[in-house]
Amino acid sequence: MNPSNNAAAKKRRWLIGGLALAALAAILWAAYRPRPLGVETATVAEGRFEQVIEEDGQLRLQQRYLVTAPTAAQLQRPTLKVGDVVKAGDVVAVLAPAAPGMIDARTRGVLQQRVGSADAAMAAARANVQRAQAALAQATLEAERAAQLAKDNFIAPSARDQSRLAREAAAQALKAAQAEQAAAGHAAGEARAALGRA
């Protein structure tokens, strides 16, 4: 083999490798170079800016008011229209009292049973009040006795404190029983009123 041929082949290989490396570097540079950003340009001028959006809108109420009546009634024809302005004190609606409905024998019997059960609950509540009053009286006597014994150093102060706390618990139990009696009284009155309306 001719040494000049060998040197020429080596040069050719180096040249091809160098060109391939340069081509690869050019491709990488083209792929990763920063791209220019597209911008819009306009001439700055002073003037009035107006923009109009035309679309279908949907109305949403910000404040809703619910008008209710304490009893059953019939609404008379309203005089107000949608969108009318209403001020405080204006008459919004006129209600006419509804006629009481007829009841059958079964409903009357149920109402009478409710009155009976309300009366029984009232009697039980009254008995609970009396029992709580008796417990309070007993707790008061024991608290006074314990206070006297603690004063004379016959019992420990903790026993006196326990009897005082027992008296306070009995007083709270009496208040709860009186509240239950009041609730039973209201329930009995409501049952009698329902029967009277029927």
C-alpha cells in the first residue's frame, strides 16, 4: 500500500468526521437556539377607549326575601309587578283567612288522645317538680347541718363542700323540672287548641 494513499485516506476520514461533527453541531445549534418572540406593534396615540361585549346575560338576585304568613290563608291578587320598587312599610300582599277544614271521627279521636297524653305529661312534670322540691329541701337541711358540724370541727371541710354542692345540684334539678312542667303545660294548651279548632 502506498503511504501517500494511506495519508490521503486518513485526511479524508478526518475531513468527513470533522464535517459530520460540524453538521451535528449546526443541527443542535439550530434546534436549541432561542427563538424570537412574535409581538404586535401599534402606534401610541391618545384617545377614548371603548370595548363592547354583546352576549346574553343571566339575572341573579342578590337579595331574596321570603314572605310568610303565621297562619293558613289565601293570597289575594297581588297589585305589584315584577321589578316594582318596594319600601319598608309597603303592603306587599293581602291575605284572606282560610276556612277551617272538616275533620273525621278518627282525627277527632287522635286529637282527644293527644290532649289526654299532654295532661298525663303535665301531671308527671308536676310530680317531678314536687320530687325536686323535696330533694332540694333535704339537700338544704343537710348542707346547713354539715356547715354547723364543720364549724364545730366535727366533720372535714370537704364533707361540708360536698353537701353544699349537692344542694346546688338539687336547685338546678328543680329548675329543670320546672322548665319541663312549663313545656308540658304549653304542649297541653296546644293540644286543647287543636281540638278546639277541630
